[in-house]
Amino acid sequence: VAANYMKATKLVQSGNRVLGVMAEDSLSGNQCMIRSKVVVNTTGPWSETLLGAEKGAKLTDKLHFSRDVALVVKREIGEKYALAVQGKTKDPDAVFSRGNRHILVVPWRRYALIGVWHKVHQGRPEEILVSEEEVQGFLDEVNSAYAFEDPLRLSDVSLVNAGLTLFGENPPDTNNLRFGKRSLIIDHKARHGLDGLVTVVGIRYTMARGDGQRGIDLVLKKLGKESKASTKATTRVAGGNFESFGEFKRQVTEQRPHNLPPDVLENLLRNHGSDYREVLKHVDESPDLADRIGESTVIKAEVTHAVHNEMAQKLGDIVFRRTEMGTGEYPGEQAMLTCANMMAAQLGWDRHRTERELEQVRAAFPKFSIPVVGANS
């Protein structure tokens, strides 16, 4: 059972066995104990924090993380091609090196995504900071590597995405960083004599399915159960019940459900795939939910669907993580108010809670237009 905002605060341990975790509801502050035969610690950069408080549960080697940054810029560079421009750093461990690492400029919706820049992260995982000076330096690097007809400027940057990835050991002032080469999967009974605990720290998103499979295989082994062949390599993702997105989009567009405008319908299909019908069930019940929110391509039904079906609890869940409202740039005050008022009505927020939610999301869009959407968003 997935539970948003339920934070594992510490392991529950008896002798050399982990029995579960203490958990805290981050929204209400309520606490409870969750018991289990095996605990799988998949808290990524927070793995050491969760393990460090318990005797015998510490990781053998200290984890090192890179703060990776990618920019969203208000530029359209076409739909079919991405650019790869040479940056200023190299991978010193590369067996076959093509020279400096490449920075990618990738078309995405009405924007371009540019990155990735790496830096040794110091401090707590939630303390991801990207300064205006750093962003300007990133733009200077891209502009020097590729002669845009109109050079990229700070005012073009509408969002900064930042996160942490596991990689090799690097001194804080290292320029040419050593990347991690493999994910970390630890059976703490074999490593530390502590039963009932497994830690999995993935190296990158593209390895996640394989890491998950290896982690579950290890859990089944610890439980004395037979490991069945994973079907995840051939299982369609949620909303992926079609062979070709282009053909799927063409067929649905011909039907024009609820007479949705083409841009709104495309947004709905891109984000929900074949599950778009689940969103439109709300429109069947309340036709006004087909209205778009502000000038965005998001419709009101997506907010209702996120609250009722996707466990959205905060305004930021809607703006950044369930819809595209704020994934490119600030969606506008009217869109924000509409979304916040809808959530307030459905979740029972009072005026003070509603305003607090609005302020928290507005704070992610500083005046110089470089919000950081990262581990603490």
C-alpha cells in the first residue's frame, strides 16, 4: 500500500532482527508502528539517515551523491531532434572516451530541457540549492558550445530541476567527476548479521526495474519463498494499453470526447494514456469539469481525479506532480486559485490552509524565475 507523506522515522529492532519501522504522518504528525517480516530501505539519499540510528544497521561504505541539475527554458527547438553539445568536464574513469561530456538540449512540449550538470553534494539530501550565478554559468557554457541565433539568457529559464544521484567518491572541489557504476543492494544479515533488513540504492532511473527485481528476489529468498520469474520487463505501464501512441492519439482525436480542444486532449492522452477515460468519468458526472484551468491545457477533472484517485494531498502535488500545470513555468494566478479552491472544497481546507498551500507553491517560483524542483519539493 503506497501512502504519501508517511515518513519512516526509525527502524524497530529487537536484538539482531528488524521488526518494522516507526512512521509519522507528515501532514497530521500522528505516529504509528508498521510491523513486517522484511523491511526494504529504498530511501535513496536518506538511506544512511534511516539506518544510522540503529545499532548494526549502518552502511559499510559512505554513500556519495551528485547534485544533478537540468534547466527548463522557454525555447522551442522543433519536435524531432535534440542537440548534444560538448561541456567542460570529462569522466576520468571512461575506458573509451569521446572527450568532454555532452550537454543535451531536448525539445519538450513548448519548452527545451537542458542538462545535465553535476556537482558533489555536501550536506543533507533535502538541502539542494542552485544559485542564480550557477544557472548563469550553465547558460554561458551552453552558449559557448553552440551558437544559438539568439543566445540563452537567464530570463529564458522558467524552472530548475535538481536531484541527487549515487556516484563514485569525489573530493568536494573535483571538476571531472567519477560517476557511480552500479546500484547498491545490501542484505544486512549477510553484511552485518542484522536480519529482516535489505537496503536498495539505485544508480539511475533506467536501472530501476532491474534493481527492483533483484531486491524482490532477495526478499523472497530471505522469506524462504520460491522466486518466480519477473514479468515486469513485458508488463505495460499504467495507461499504456496501445501499440502506437500516434495511432492511439489519432483514434481518440477523431472521437473528440466531450468536444475537448485538441491541445487539451493531447495533454490528457500524454499524461494518462489509455486511462484517460478514468479522468473523463468525472466530466460525465459534472460537465463543467471539462473546463481548462486558466490558460493551461489541464482540465478541472484532472484535479478531481488526482484528489480522489491519486492521493493528492497538497497543492504542490497537483501543480508539480499530477499534472503539467507548473512543470514548465508558473501557470498564472488564476489557474493557481482555481486549483487551490477545488482542492479546498474536496479536502475540507479552511481559508488559512488554502492560503498556506498557495504560498508554498508560489515560493517555488522566485522573481528571477529559477525555482528548484528537487528532493524537498
